[in-house]
Amino acid sequence: PLRSLAEEMQSIVQLQLAGLTTDHPNTEKGTAEIRQIQRIFDNMKKAIKSWGKYVPWPVVQLLLHAGVDAKPGVEEREVTLFFSDIASFTSIVESIPPEESLLLLSRYFNDMSKVIDDHGGIVIEFIG
């Protein structure tokens, strides 16, 4: 159980969260202390994955790899803002089921995010 836990810890350090699980098949062989460490570690994985829902992964990576505590602050930076409008969006979404609207927006945002990411950008939020 310790080798598996150590490998998962290394994945967490590198923010490679895909494929991490809370299933520990060999836990029964471990001691109570190891099971407790696994439970705590599983909670840590969930917490870090939750960050990704609210903070862009590149920002999470910068914070974790910088080795400093995150704190509010201001820093002067050059930024690029991207504004986009989907032509006839209202009439399109009024003519299709909500599920299709969601799929349409999901595809659009994924495609736009990929282009931005490919050019070294970070998407902070979508507003609309």
C-alpha cells in the first residue's frame, strides 16, 4: 500500500490527477495508520481536484510549484482580453432543446479554450 500511495503522491505533486482513484485494493493488508493516511490523502486529492473547478489549472500549478502560500495581491501585468459573440445566438438556442444548447456552448468554449491554451493563455472565466 505504501508504494501505491507514494506513486499517487508523486502524481499529485505534478498535478496529474486523471486516473487517480480512492480505491485501494490492498488496504486490508496495511495497518490502521496506513489506512488513515490513505483516507487523508484521498481527501487531499478531492480538495485539489475541486480547485480546478474554480481556479484555472495553470494557476494552480504555478501556486503549487512556487512553494509559497497563495495570498491576495496586485501585480501589474500585460494581458489580452478576448471577447466573442455568437451570431444569432438567441434565435439559435430558442429553436433547439436545452440539451443541444448546452452541447453547442460546451463545444464552443472547449474549442476557444484550446486555442487560447495553445498560445500560452489562461482562461479565467466565461461571462455571458
